[in-house]
Amino acid sequence: MTFSEQEIKPVWDEVARLIGDGVMQLRHRGEALSVDTLEILLARQLADSNDIERRILLGAAINMLKGGK
């Protein structure tokens, strides 16, 4: 199955938004900002979420961060 750029872009925009929200949360809390702390925060959100769509997006965000290491 292949997707067009128009179909994928909104998904990646939402993944980027989740990462950005995580960065803002860490900064607001005064926590160290690193890929590891951001990954931990997103993993906590993933564990706390029952919404399938949000879980998929959070999983994609975590995988994106892991891929950048």
C-alpha cells in the first residue's frame, strides 16, 4: 500500500506537533531537554492513552526520535 504526499503530510504534521508539545512541556517543567527525556515523556503519554489514533501517532513520534540518535 502506498500513500501520496497529500495523505502522509497531515500525519507527519501531527507527529511533529506532538514532539513540539513534548518539548514545551519539558521546558515548562524545567526538565533537561534531550532526545532521551523527550522519548520518555512521549512513552509515558503512550502508556496513558487509550485512543488508538493518538497511540499510533505517539509511536511514530518515538520511532522518529529513535531513528535520529
